[in-house]
Amino acid sequence: MDVKTKRRAHVENGDEGEDLVLATLVANGDDISPLVRHAFEMGRPEGLLRQLDFVVKKKEAEIEAMCKTHYEEFILAVDELRGVLVDAEELKSELQSDNFKLQQVGTTLLIKLEELLESYTIKKNVTEAIKMSKNCIKVLELCVKCNNHISEGQFYPALKTVDLLEKCYIQNIPARALKKVIEKKIPSIKLHIEKKVCSQVNEWMVQIRSSCKKIGQTAIGRAAQVRQRDEEMLERKRKAEGLNISEVDDQAYNLVVEEDEDSAMKFDLTPLYRACHIHSCLGILEQFHDYYYKNRLLQLNSDLEISSAQPFVESHQTFLAQIAGYFIVEDKVLRTAGGLLVPDKVETMWETALAKVTSMLDMQFSHMNSATHLLLVKDYVTLLASTLRQYGYDIGQLLDVLDNSRDKYHRLLLQECQKQIVDVLGKDSYEQMVIKKDTDYENNVLSFNIQTSDIMPAFPYVAPFSSMVPDACRIVRSFIKGSVDYLSNGVRTGFFDFVRKYLDKFLIEVLNETLLDTINSGNISVSQAMQLAANITVLERACDFFLRHASQQCCISVRSVEKPQATLTAKVLLKTSRDAVYITLLSLVNTKLDEYMNLVESINWTSEEAKPNGNDYINEVIFYLDSLMSTAQQILPLDAMYKVGTSAIEHISNTIVAAFLSDNVKRFNANAVMNFNNDLRMLESFADEKFHCSGLAEFYSGASFKSCMIEARQLMNLLSSSQPENFMNPVIREKNYYALDYKMVGSICDKFKDSPDGIFGSLSNKNTKQSAKKKSMDMLKKRLKDFN
């Protein structure tokens, strides 16, 4: 016993710490599996088992000690339990007797309870049936209400009723047949409503398409009114520029137009709004958006087709008004229909229309042969562009089309004006225009600024030009207006340079070329050529007026076009044409003079007597020259008159000299020289008189008409000289015969021979003076031969 006690004491002391931990865990009911796992993982399960055995033994000892302590109390408790068992048996017998009695009484009550429960079940079923009936009645009432809404065209209330059925009633309908019917009918109702709404939209599309023309015409008409007001204000500004008014209120020309769009163009979009709302309620709004866009695009493509049965110039207004109305409607739909259209789709429609319209306009413009028709269409296109620009549409391509047809329009305008110019020149009488009253003077002279004086003349007034000048000026003015009308109103800003270019082109290619054709036609007389030269001079001066008028029409400051570098090229070319007329005029005069001077060769070159009054032809020549110079003095300016006079007289002088050199004249004598000398004196006397009485002496004092006959005069002086051999003296020749050529003098002297029977016969002894002259002439001939 002692050994065991010592051993136990030793173990207990050795493992007391671990046993306490293990005992504490077991007493507390804690999980000891971690310790078990740990012991096996460490490879020391034996120690754990010893500890567990120790805990078991310790607990057994505790139980044994506890049982010893309460043994007597346990015996007493057992005795009490036996007494209780007897009492329990008695109580059980009493309970069985009471239960029998209770069962007999409860059977009747149970039957009544079952009857009561059955009544409660029936009541509940009836209540449910009433509730179900009420639901069915409510559903049917909603169905009837929906049908009434549909029949009355009230689709939104009908859809709200259907939505109410779907969300609140259809799931609670007890009658399966009714529920099935309603579920089947709801999609049909929605489809019917959709079709009805689309049908209304289709009717609206048909109606709005028929209204688009009126809408477009109204909008374009309003744009035309605005343009008219602008043009009236521009006209006031042009007049102000023309009067050189320096202070002009610029605000007077700023037109502010504020008009109520709805009052000008009313169209109802209610069916469209309703359709959008209905389709939104149906949940297919995007589908309706596509439907509307595709159908309107189809309508647009149909509107863009033009009929070939009617000329475009007659149908263009209706066509363009339809397009304008279409896009005005689409703009309002875009702004007010809540997303029915998006800007990209409107832009696509506009680009489609723009491509078609521009292509069609290009083709139509290319086929037009009338500037008036082209301008008419252009004006309406610019009104269309102005109208649609207010709604935010890009109109650049439209203006480009008009800009591209600019040359075509002006080419047609040039052709039309050319016909008018040709007609005016063909009908011109080439007589100075007689103006009998001040209104005619204002209309034909002052209105084109071609007056020669700022003082109002006395009437009747004989103008220096013929009727073709004011008529041509009117045509030029109408051309300027036509050019400005096309280039203004939206085509391009700052178009004055184009107007000036086309004006220059018209004056050069039409007016000037037509004048040149008339000049070169060979069908004009001297007086006509003279009048034509005067007319061109006036037209040349009118070029400044044309340029100022063009600047005023373009609202450009007149000061900017009065600079020298701003002048028209046509002005220079008209001056060249005027010089061409002078050349033609001089040629005509010389041709006429040749008719008279041809008589020179038919005179008697070996006459036996001198004629104090000259040859017969000279009188006709002087008479013609007098008529010519008088007419020139009335029509031509002094410089042109001087040019005509000098040319005519010089031509006569050359003809006289040429007559002496002519091969038809084999011989002439001193009498012929004396006759020609008398002719020349008469011509010189006439030339001096005309030169001084016409006022030319004040401007051409150093070069008179008489100086144009210097060659003929020196030749007559030489042939009449008593010492013709002095011609070979350089000093004398330079002083008296500088216009004569050696060879010419030699050829003429060879023909100068006196007749033996004449008064200058070299063999007669009666005239020794003439014999001496003959010797001198022979000496001159010899020396000229030696010189050559």
C-alpha cells in the first residue's frame, strides 16, 4: 500500500499541471480534440491516455464520495416515491372514471362543432365567390370601358385601361376562361390601337403634304416682303450716295422683322403628338420614329420629282415652295415633338433634298436660253434659301449653284442686250438728236450724265449725239440692273467687282464690237461716220457714269470708283474704236475727194492759156470741203474736226502732186502749172478762212490747214520760179523747197515742156524771159540727172 501510495503521489505531483488542465477542460465541457490531435501529432499518445485515466479515476472517486454523503437521504426519497406510487394509482382510477363521463358528454358537442365548422366553410366559399364575382364584374366593366374608348377614338384612356387590367386585375381573375380570353385580346387591342393611330398619322401626312405648298409660299412671301423693304431702303441709300449725302443714318437701313410664325403659318401637329404618346405608352416609340422618318422621306423623294409636262420656269415656284414647306414642318417637328426626329435625321433629309435640288437646278440652268427666266428662278431660289436659313438649314450648296450659273446668266444677258444694241444701231438715223423740252433733256442727257455743261440749255436743243446714245445708255443701265439683280440677294457679298467685270465685258464685247462691226461694214456714209465718232466720244464719257451707277446699285461709295485705277477697260477700247471711226471717216472723205480729184487727169495739161479762176474741179472740191467742215464743226469736237480738215486738205495736196507724177500725164506746160497754182491759192484761201472762223487757230496756231499743202505749194513755187535751178542750192532748198524730194522733182521736171506754138514756146523770139526760164529749167534737169 505504501508503495502504491508513493507512486501515485509521485505521478500526481509530476503530472499535476497537465492533469489540472485536462480536468478543467472536461469539467467545463470544452472540446479536448485539439489536445488529442496535438498529442498524436507529437507522437506522445501514451501520456495523454495516462492523463485521461487519471481524470476518470478522479471523477469516480468524487462520485463515490458524493454517494456516501447522500446515502440516507436517498433511502428516504425512495420510500416517499413508493407512497406516491399508491396515490398515483388511485388518481389514475379516478381519471379514467372522469374521462368516461367526459366522453359521453363531448360526443354530442363534437357533432355540433362539426356542423358549425361546415357552416363556416360554406360561408367562406360564398364570400370568396362574391369577391371573385365582383372582380370579374370589375374586369368586365374595364373591358367595356376600353371598348367605348376605342370606339370613340380615345386611345390613350383605352391604353390606360388595358394597362390597369394587366397590372392590377388580370393576375387576380378567378375565371380561367375569362382570364384566357382577356390575355388573348390585349395584344389585339394594342395592335388595333397602333393601326388606328398610324392611320391617323397617315391621314395627317397626306394633309400636311398638301399644306406644305401653302406653308412654303407663305414663308417665301414673307421673305419677299422683307427683301422688298430692304431694297427700298437700299434705294434710299443709293440716292443718298448719288446726292453725295455724307451723313446717312445707318440705323435707318437695319430692318428688324418680328413676326409671329404661328400667325403666318398655322399647321396642326396634334395627331403627331398623340401618336408619339400612344406609341410611347405601347413601348414601341422607336418603331414609330422609324416609321415616321421612312414615310416622310418617301414623301420628300416624291416631292423632289418634277413633271416634264410643264416647263420648269412655270412650275419652279410651286416645286420650291413645296420643299420649303416640307422642311419648315420638319423643323417644328424636330423642336416640339419630343424626340420624334433627331437633328441627324433632319440633316440627312436636308442633304437628300439639297443634292436633288442642286442637281436639278444645274440641269435646268444649263437648258435655259433666257436670262429673264434664269433670273426669275434664281430670285425664287434665293428667297427659298433666305427662308430656310432662318430655320437653321445650311444653304451653301444652293448659293454655289447660283454662283456657278453666274457666267451662264450673264452670257444670256449679253446676248439679249446685244440684240437690242444691234437693233438700236440699225434704227439710228445718225442725225443729231433734237430735244424740245426739259423733261426729254433730263431723260436723255442728265440721267446719263452726258451733258457738256451744267447750265440748262435753251430749247429746242441740238445734242452732239444721235438717238442711239441714250438708247444704248438705257440698255447698259438695264444690263447693270440685271447683273446686280442676279449677283445680289444672297449669292455673294461684295459683288461689285463681278458687276464691274461683267459691265466691262458688255461694253467691250457687245457695245464696242457692235460699233466696230458698224464701222467696218462699209455701209456708212461720211456724215454717219462723223456722227458715229461723236456718239462714241459721248459713250466713252458715259463709261464713268456707268461705273458710278454700278457702284450705287451695289451700295459702294462713289469715291472708291472715282480713282484713276478704277476706270473701265472699255473706256480705252472705245477710244480706240473712236480712232477707228476717224480712220474710216478720213478714208471715206478721201474716197469722196478722189471722185472730184479724178478730174485732174482729164484737164488740158498743155493748155495755151491760163485760167485765172483755176480749174473747174477745184470749185466742187471747195464746196464739198465747206460742207464737210461745217458738218464736222457741228458734230465733232475741235480736235476731231482739225484731224478731218488736215487729212482732207493734205490728201488734196498729195493728189495734186501725184497728178504731176502720174504716168497718164506725159507732158505739161507753164499754163497748166499756172492753173494749178490758181487752184492751190483758192484752196489755201478757203483753208485759212475755215481754220480761223472755226476757232482752231486758238489751239493749233503753229499748224494751220494751209501748212498741210506745203508740198504742193513748194512744187508750184518751184515750177513757177524764174530760177528753178536754185533748187540745187542747199540753203535755198532748205528754206523754200524742204518738202520736195529730188527724184520727184526730177520726174516732174522731165515732163515740163513748153509748146512751140504756145505763149511760152522756147523757139519764139517774142518772149525772151520765158526762154531764159526754159534754160534755167533745162539746167535744173541736167543737174538733177547728174545728182542722181
